Amino acid sequence: MESQSNTLPYVNVIPDPDRCHKSRPFLLMEGGPLYEIEKRIRKIHATAPLTKRRALGAVCITWLPLLVITLLQGTAFGGVNIPFFRDFSAHSRFLIALPMLLVVELVLAPRIAEAAEQFLLAGVVTSKDYKQFDAAIDDGLRLRDSKTAEFVMVILSFAFTFMSYRTLAVHTSTWYSSAMPDGSYVLTGAGWWQLLVCVPLLQFLVLRWVWRIVLWFRFLARVSKFDLKLFGTHPDAAGGLGFIGEAQRFFGLFLFSYSCGVTGVLANELLYGGVKLEQLAPPIVAYAVFCFLFAALPLIVFTPKLLVTKRQSLHQYGTLATAYTDSFQRRWIKGDNPEHEALLGSSDIQSLADLGNSFHIIQEMKPLPIAPKDLFKLIAMALLPMASLLLSVMSPKELLELLMKVVV
């Protein structure tokens, strides 16, 4: 008589590209009117975005002209209370944050596209929702390329620029403003270039990033409404959605880039605005909370399905565990073993342990498809540039020792 195997059937864990549903790559960073203009002037190749050239070009039309103009004005190193090379805000925003916002696209774009594709490759989205999935992809890419959206961003960029100039202007002679006999201040040539070119460009890139992130979160919200194929025993403790959290943590690079620009502005307030470090604590804490919500809130759309999957899996595997434990108890504890099989070498104990591990994985299921440590890493990346503000009250050695204690 042929013996029957108790092992699970073989499963090919490598997706077959020929049988997997194909959808358009969800490349949120490679589109939009400005992107098309850059392609036409050959800043971007059709096959590969030349991100380094674009980042260098951004510096060449913002920071470099400011340097040249202030050298001609004689305000690059002195001549005014705040010369160009002592303005932390100018360097942090136009020499660091601005090019980084472009470079980060190179890192984050494929992660988002891979995460979107993984819904199909992993079988989380099933065949009955393929059309809706394709529609969500197409809708997101259509909004990415929206001329209206980018036109609104341009308008808002200039609006925010003029609003910030009125509220954050330093009332002293600087490289970008000169004092008049009547006590007023007028913009210098460098100041006009900063107001009309540099700051609006930075604001536009930030707003474009925000728009693309909104499109990504909007896509996740639509997918969360599908009949997703989730498993309580999945090793990622997120029902099989752990790849979303893996992509989400890379948004920390965007927060780091943005924080570099903000840190320069805060440094100016500390050194030239008469603000004390302790006065910056509340807004920095508020910023940390915002970063936490920024990373966590969009993923809440999956929480109901994850909680349902966890509850159902606990019931299902609880019932299975009860039946198996009862059988194990009768066979090995009460001696109901008609075959007189030896305990040593039996697979029953290993099966009981495996069942216990599976139940433990279900118990550890997270309500969000991202690990808590990754959320805190996002906050740490956002606050890391601001740690340099502590140099106003401690030495570099003391700051390094403090950071080492926090990290280790």
C-alpha cells in the first residue's frame, strides 16, 4: 500500500512574470509638466533621469548666483551685519536641501513602484480586483501629470515666498537687504534673486513632493478597499503587507532633506534673532509629532483589515490548536498510543511547537503595516539635522558624545 506524505505540497515562491498580471509602473517621480520640460532641454533622458545633473543645475541657478552677486556687492564675507557666508539659512536651503530633494527622488521612486507592484506579485490583490487596481494606478499617474496641479503649486510657491519674506525678514543689514536712512530696508540684487528665483523654486519642489506623497497615500487608500488576501501567520506580522512599511520608511530621506533647510532658518534665529534654544523646544516637539503622524496616519487605512485578519486567525488557529493539543494530550500524556510509537523521533512535538510559533506570530500582528522602530527611525532622521542647533550651547565633542549615547 502506498504511504501518504504528511508534508505540505511544494509551492513555487518565485512569481512567474508570464502569469502575473502586468500593470503600469507607478513612477510618481517621473512625470509632470516640469519633468517634461527638463526632458526637452535634456536635463533628463527618457530612459534614465540624470538626477545628479538636475541637482547640480538647481545649485547653479540658486546658490551660485547668490554667491556671485554678493561677491560683486561686497557682502559675501563682510560689509554688513549678516554676510552671505554667515547666513546659515541660505546654505542649508539652497546648497543642501534643494539638491537633496532632487537626489532623494532617485532613491524613493523605485521603492514606491516596487511596493505598488508587490501587491500583484505577492497575490495580495487578486484577479477580481485587477481592473480596479489598474484604474488606481492610471488615476494616480494622471494626477501626477496634471498641468493644473503644478500651476497651483507655482502660485502657492510665490505666495508662500512673499508671506515668509514679510514675517521672517531680519531687521538688520544683510547680504539680501540694505538699511535706508528712514529706517526701512530694501532688497539688494541678491535679495531679489533669492525672492524671485531661489525660494520659489525650493517651495515648488517641497509642494511637488507633498503632492506626490498625497498621490501615494491616495493610492493606498483605494487599494485598502479591495478584497485583499491577507494571512495572520505571515512572518512580517502585518498579514503580508510589510512591504508597504518597507517603502514608507524611505520617506525619512525626504524629511531629512526638508529638515536640513529648516535647521538653517532656526540657526539664524538663534544667532541673529535673539531666540533662545529652549524657546525652540515646543515647535521642534510639534514637528516631531507631525513627522510621526505623517508616517503613520496614511497606513491606518489598512488597520481595519489587519485587525479583522488577526481576530479571525486567532479564532481559526485557536480552534486548530485546541484540537491538536487534545490529540497530543491523549496520545502522549494519557498513553492512547495503539501503535506504540516512540516519542523520541516523533514529529508530533515539532508540529506542536510549529503551531505554537504560528499562534505567537498572530498574537504579535501589528495594527499598522510598519514596524514601530521604523516609525521612530523616521522621526530620528527628521530631527537629526536639528541636533546641530545644540552647538549653540555645547561643544562639538559634547554633542558627539550625546549623539553616541542616544544611538547606542
